[in-house]
Amino acid sequence: MTRSVSIFGATGSIGQNTLDLIRRNRDGYRVVALTGGRNVDRLAADAREFGAELAVTCFEACLPALRAALSGSGIAVAGGAAALMEAADRPVDWTMSAIVGAAGLAPGFRALRHGCTLALANKESLVTAGPLLMAEARAHGARILPVDSEHSAVFQALAGEDMAAGERIIITASGGALREWPLDRLAEATVAEAGAHPNWEMGQRITIDSASMFNKALELIETKEFFGVEPEQIEAVIHPQSIVHALVGFRDGALMAHLGAPDMRHAIGYALHWPDRRALPVARIDLARLATLEFRAPDLARFPALRLAREVMATGGGAGAVFNAAKEVALDQFIAGAIKFTDMSPLVEATLDAMSREIRLADAMDSLETVLETDHLTRIRARDLARSRQEQTT
Ligand code: NDP
């Protein structure tokens, strides 16, 4: 049976890995919509190769180039945020949500309306709007499947089990590119150094987030929202080999671990074929060759983002949306060379403090519009704070 699929963020790292799997079983899928951003050539080439019905760039300024690249192909083209929503309105069986950042929230949310399976790589959706997203899925009979490797691993470890019998969830972290750097050198880290992941091939933003552990901080919150567990039940441990992705601890003391090569096609393929488990083109692990699997507790002085995530989980409500937006601004500032690697966490913390004086952070987000408004206000506040800090230091 042919499955209809749309991929949001098709030109990115997750999107390309998804297309790689689809390419290997071309007749099994009908590609409806592909979306991208600035990488118009990639988007156009993929839209042609996969015979997509619609190609969308989220940036209106890129639309003329996309139109030119797809002229004569018969593929519909569109651009801008509204066009992303139109793509989400096209009914499909399976949607990949792999836009980076909070920009991925609205299209994924919209796609749930037609009751599809939403493969969720965009962790920001759960961090900013977890309860709303899960309720929207329930309301429309849609299913959300996790694609983040840790959450896919937990999901797999729980197969056939009841989370009521689960005591704790342990997600692992490689520790990122700078994990062995002396603490007093971290402030000097460049974008290239922070963006060179030891184990995973990923987009630039998530790779830098791995070095700062903001990625793991988001994943702690994502775990709470997706699996409905208490913050105290979730742990993060450093595991430099990135072979064990997560473990679930049960009340009889058993720990179920998920092991796999660090290759996102595993988690993507699991979500694509679920509930089947089909063959995937990923490396097989040779335990004897691997010999050692190390685990250690993360140092909170090195990774203050983890402490902030605990505070955000304890607050609930709009704290996740504020945390994520502040983190995105801090990351933009670091990538632009405006702040140091070690300035990101203090900027996020200062933004959380400032926003807690403006809105009641603990109040539940009652609609998608409230989440987007909170995101918008937070970005303004975070940029203001970054600017005034820069002025103080110059
Ligand atoms: P990439 O940066 O590689 O790709 C991001 C995609 O989103 C691209 O298609 C990009 O278009 C598009 N995009 C960028 N900005 C916008 C915007 N404002 N509106 C709409 N689309 C936009 O990211 P990744 O694939 O690494 O990550 C995607 C998501 O998956 C993130 O949420 C990340 O946290 C999550 N994730 C990623 C993993 C990985 O291994 N990469 C692992 C687990 C989760 P273009 O490039 O054409 O400009």
C-alpha cells in the first residue's frame, strides 16, 4: 500500500535522512509536500526527484528562485509562513516535522487536524506547547511518534510495557564537542569548535546546542511532556559513545536500554514504519569491538542549561516557551559572534527572570496564539538584554 507523506524541513539534516529512507522504497510512498528555507536548489531537486505535488519555501524572498527552478515541472510552488500552513492542510498519512526551532510548531500543530501520524523531530513543539500539542492530537485521533533519538529509544523500551510500572527515564548525552575542554577555556570556544559534534551528523543549531547541553535541556522537558512523567523521574547522563540512547527503569529494578548506532535514520525509520520494524541501512553494533560503554553524571557548572531546564519543568505553563525562545536568541547571538559561548546560559536565565516579572510564567498556555505571542515577546526581551549587556562590556 502506498503511503502519502509530507516533510516539513525537507532540506535539513532530518529531512534529508527521511528522504534517503523513502528513496530506498520509492514505490511505497507518494510525496505530497516538501518544505525548506533558503536551500532552494536542494528543495527543487528533491521535489523533482520525488514527484512532490507542492514545494514550499518558508521565505517569500526565496520564492522566485524556487519558481524558476521548478518551472515546467508541474509541481506547485509557494512561499512564506502562510504557505507552510497550506502545505500542512494537505491531508497525508504521515508527516515529518523537522523544521528547526519554534517555527516548526504551527505547521506540525496544523497537520494534526487531519488525523495523520506526526513524526516529531521538532523538539521545540513539545517544549513550547506540549500539553496543547498532545491535546490536539487526541482531539483529532492523530498520533505523535517521537523522532528525537532518546525519545524514540524510550518509546521503544516501553513497547509492551506500562509507564505506570516505570520509575524513571534516563536519557543520555554525548556531552558535545567541548566536553573535554577545561572549564576556564569554554568562553573562547568558536562557532566552528562548538559545532563539531564527536558522534552525530546534525544541523548546525542542534550541534551547538549539544555542546552547551541546551539540547539535552530541551530533551528533559520534551520527555516530561511526551511521556507524562514527573521531572524527578527524568535523568540525563553523559555517555560519550552515543550507543545507549535512553533507558527506562521499572519498579522491579529492571532497566530496559535502547542501543543503536548514532544514525538518525534509526529513529526516523522506526517512526516511518511503526508499528512494523523493518530493515534499516544503519551500522550494526559490535559490542566486543566497542568494549566499553561509559556513563557519568553531568557537571552542572559546565552545563548550567540542565539546571535551568529543571527550573522550567518545575514552573510549567509558559516557562517552556520562554526558555526555548530565549535559547534561540542566545544561539543566534553566539552564531553571529555577538556573545561568547558561555554567555548563552546567563542570557537565557536573565530572560526567564525578566519575563517572570512581565507575565505569570506558571499559567497554562491556553492556545497556540498565546504560545506564539509569548515566544515573540521573549525574543524582544532577550535581544534587548543581549544589547544592553554588550553595551555594558564595550
Ligand atoms: P537543519 O538546520 O539541518 O534543517 C532545518 C530545516 O528547517 C531546513 O529544511 C531549513 O531550511 C528549515 N528552516 C529553517 N528555518 C526555518 C523557518 N524559519 N521556517 C521554516 N523552515 C525553516 O535542522 P535539523 O534537521 O538538524 O533539525 C530539525 C529539527 O529536528 C530540530 O528541531 C532539531 O532539534 C530536531 N532534531 C534533529 C536531529 C538531528 O540529528 N539533526 C536529532 C534530533 C532532533 P533551509 O535549510 O533550506 O534553509
